[in-house]
Amino acid sequence: MTALQPARPGPLAKPAPGRIPFPVVDEISRHCLRAEEPETVHIEVHLPRQPDPERLRAAFGEALRRHPRILVREAPGPWYRRRYEWELTGTPDVDPVAFPEPGPGALERARAGALAEAPPLSVSPPVRLEVVRPSPTGSSCVLLLTLNHTALDGPACLRVLATAAELYGGAAADSPTSPARNPVGASGPEPRSPGRTVGPGRPARVAPAPGVPGAGGNGLLLADLPVPRRPAGARYTVNDQLLVATCLMVARWNRLRESAPRPMRITVPIDDRPRGAEMPIGNGTRLVEVGFGTRECAREPGPEALAALLRRTAERTRALKSAPRPQLGHAATFLTAPALPVGMRAALTRVLRRAAAPWTSTTLLSNIGRIPYPLDFAEAGRAEAVWFSAPAAMPRGLTVTTASTRGRLHLALRWSRALLDDTAGQQLCGFFAEYLAAMSAMAALPAVSGGDGP
């Protein structure tokens, strides 16, 4: 087998072999960038041992070349152009792999950097990989990826890392490593639409923590929890349980701060892409909003009310996932139509975003689900835990991201420091864990919708 060679950064001014117009998600994100709340996604992959630095650098470089859509930078252009465009560079402009100095605080510093500084869009690839050793004497390490969310999302970047793991271990990395996902609705007849549960008015906002100074940037809390159990025969999904836990967590937080009960809307990304080597790279999820009525958020539910809420949530999510819808809705498609110069559309988008802030959903729950790749780095071992966190810009100011590895649920709460502080994050995490435990402890629930969840 021919040894992999480390990726060599190409010259920044190298002519691009091709260009791709920004898709809708990329353009809207590009319009709304704010330096105080960078659009980053952070991914942590915990390994029992450290991989060989040169082999890892070579494998990751080859994985980038096998997924050329990640090797992009924003093409320069005048404000009056009709489209932003990605330049396909073919090779990296800079080496994206770094090995920070090991020792106490190394992981905390890397996490803080992942929240505070996005890889620039002007340099290919818009992602960086840091191999962090929390201890200079310990064998464990963390692969910490930071990606610019304007260019790609977490599942796409994880697919690239999975290819790197396959290459590192000597696999061909040219065939799918996991079965294709079942299309929504394949497990049974479609349910009747549950109807609107939240009117067109303003949804609840996450109440600010007392005494928050309004600082910029994001805070982060990671937790390792049991995957919630489902009784035999139950047809609701783990994703439904996570939605209910998120709703009740925010509702309880707001009640403690004496916020008036309001309907709640939770944005959920739905990802229908295959998970094999052919997975499209970029921002590939579509967003739906799951509604919860005022009565569902007004009081602490007992076991029967919790079971009923799970049933209704399962019906809603199944209907929403089955309905065709543009990635960000029809309004975003209209705003990104190239009828006006991109500079004018950017200004209009920012104005409309500020005006629509009170109607923005309450929070976002992104459930990556079970990690579909072994992430086996040969002598460095398989991934023991994988965490993701999504941006938490205002006006939502709070995101919940979950993934499961080896039967454990890895939860990331991320918040805007203009809204919450570390103490608030810990309290919210406690609420979330408490509601998941309550659902796991329920002896029997009515069978509702089917499927395995996203």
C-alpha cells in the first residue's frame, strides 16, 4: 500500500478550477454574519490514544481531496454582483491540522477558540482540526473540529472525518460505511396532519438570566447522559423525547423567572442525506418548526400529561418531516433569488431579520442521532464520545445539540452570553436530564408514530 503523503498547502492566489453559486442556506448565513457571535459548529471526537501526527495529517488531507466540495473559499467580487460564489480550490490553501501544546487547560482553550473564531471563508478549507492532548503524560486525545457554518454543517464534516479514519486505518474509503437512511414515512402510512398547535403570533423567548452583563460570544456545557429508554412497543422516537425535554426545560426555566406562558416553537434540522462516501458535502439539512401550545408549557406535567405530550409531539414531527418544504422556507428562497445585486439583498435580509426577531422560534434542537461511523483510528482506537454544538446567536440565544455513541447520549448546550451565563447553563442541563430520566422511567406509553428518529 502506498503511504499517504501530507497535504501541502497551495498558493492562496491559485486560479480556481470551478465556481459554485452559494446555495440558499449559505447565502442567508453569509448575509447575517456578526463578529460578536461567529457562525461556528464545533465537533469533539474523544479517542483513547493519540494518532500518529503525520499519518493523521496525510489521511485528513486525502479525505479533503476525496470530498472536493469542502475545498472551497469565497470568490471575491463587487457588491453589485448577483451571487456569492464558492471557488473550488482542489488543494488546501493552508494546512488545516494543528497540534496545540498539551497540558492542563488545552482542551478548554481549544473549545473557547471553536466558539470565538470561525475559520475564514477566504481560505480553503473553511474548517480546522486540532489534535488536543488534555494531559502531557496521558494517552487520550480529542480531535476538535471547528467549521464555518456558512460553508458546511456538522454531519458533512463528520463524513469527511470518517473518511480520514478509514484512510488512516488502511481502508479504501470508497464505499458506504453505513446503510442508507430510510425515507420518512417508509415504516407505515402517513398520519393525518395534526393541525396548527401554535398560531402566527410571537412564541416564547428564553428568559434572560438575572444580572447577565450582555457580553458577546457563546458559552458551552457538555454532558454525558444515558440514552432515554423507550418501552417495548412504543413507536415514538428518541428525537420526540428530546423535543419534549427541550420544551419542558425552557418552560420550567421561564416559569422560575415569572415569564408569562406563551406558545413555544422549536426549530429542528432534518437531514435526509445518505451517510456513505457519496454524501453531499455542504449545508444539507432542512429546517422545520415543532409547535407546543401555551397549555403544554404552563405547568409541570405529571406522568399522564407527559405521555400525552409525547404522543402529540410524535404526531406533529412525523407530519412535519413528511411535508415537502424548502430548506429555510419560501421566504428565504425569495430573498436569495438573484433579481437584485447581492449587496442589496444582504442589506434587505438583515433588516427583515431584525424585524422578524420577535417571531423567531424559541430555540433549536439538533439531534445528530446515533453516530453511523466507527471512527476507528487503528492503534489510536475508536471514538469513545462525540459532541457537536451549533451556533447560538440571538434572538434565540440557546441551542441544544445531541448525538449518541456507544449507548450514551452526548448533550451540548450552547448559549449567547448576551442572554445566559454558566450558572444558567448548568441549571438548564439539570432540567433536561431530569425530564429525560422521567420519560425513561415511565412504565408504559401509548404506541404512536413509528420510525427510528433522525
